[in-house]
Amino acid sequence: MIEFKDVHLSFSGRRVLNGISMQIPDGSITAILGPSGSGKSTIVKLMLGLIQPTFGQVFVDGVDISRFSEKQLFPIRRKMGIVFQGNALFDSMSVSENMGFFLRENLSLPEDDVVHRVQEQLKFAGLEAHAHQLPDSLSGGMRKRVAIGRALIFEPKMILFDEPTAGLDPVSSKKILDVIKQLKQEKKLGAVMVTHIISDVFSVADNVLVLYQGKLIFHDTPEKMQDYEHPFVQSFLADPEEL
């Protein structure tokens, strides 16, 4: 679904990514793990075409988007839903209005179709009883589920999560991780999860990419991390709070 070929990225002379090559398959959950400033969120922005690589190619569903215009990117972005760390909900809109906003703004669908899609995502997110509430009246975990429902509204092939459980209590975190598992098991969707929480990786990820100082130092299953001898990986496994 997503492939990077020798991707380099620099900002104002500072190198952020240094020769990243990787493949992220559809229908699986891939975690991107790394310390602050390692380029995790930058990779998500490259996947969406929000920024362009200094050098190298980014492919989405077999198409090189590295130099696409905003107009060319629209159909590509519809293949990927994004759940931001801060959820990016509209405070003045109800849960159902938040979910349906981008459909109404970007597609000429009959209102009945919009309502049907919103109802489907409310049910999936377990938020049917909260459809008319404003986001501020919901818990952090429920707001995250609203953001997930909104990301699904375009019926994408893959969902991108930026720190999906950051700031949530353990019970809410487990519910969000369960929803991510459901995306794969019930909807057959792939997911990319940017995180610094190692327990989340071992809970849901099929594959994990570890970024360190702008380089990809590990790409395999989470279990294989235990035997990987890179000092950063071993120090992190020993004391994840230091990440």
C-alpha cells in the first residue's frame, strides 16, 4: 500500500530523514516507533503528501506522489484516513456533524447517503447514544473514537494514527487499541500507528519500524526486537520511559 524508496528530507539544512526505504503492506498493522525528533510524524506527512521529500520517492497504492499537486493528491488522500493526536474535532459541531462534515464538503452525495455512512461509523465507534453531543462533553477516549469514525467516513484502504493513546488512561487506551484491531479483523483495513509507547506496539502491531537519528534501524515483527542488538533498541526495551 505504501512504499518509500531512498527518501531523504531536510529542513533549513537539517537532515530529518536519511535514506528511508520501506514497504507497508495493506491489511496489516504497522507501528512506527522512535524517540521525539526521530521523524515519526514526518513520515506520516510524507505519506499524505503534506510535505515532499528532498530526494527519493513515496508511493501510495503503486502511484508515486512525491511531486503531486494538491489537486492530484485529493484522490490519493481519500485512500487513507488520518487520526490526529489532538483529534482535530470541531468543538461547535455535534459528534454526527463532525463525522459527516468532510463528506458534505467534498462529495456531492445525497443527504440520505451521508446520514447512512455517519450511522455506520457511529455504530462501529460505539457512539450511537452520543450522536448529538458536542466533543467537549465527551471523555478523551470517546473523542478519539469520534476521530476514528470520521477517518473511516471516506471508506479508505488504510488508517494513519498519530500517537493514538497518548494522554489516555489505561482503560481508554485499551478501548482504542481494540478498535484498531477491529479495523483489521472486521473491516480488513491496514493501519499505520506512530507511537512512542512500546506496550501499544506489542498489543496490536504485526510489524514495527524503528527510527533513530533519521534512519530506519529495524523493520520486522515486534517479537524480533528482543533479539536485535542495536543499542537504542535494547536500551528502549529495558527502559521505555527514556524514549
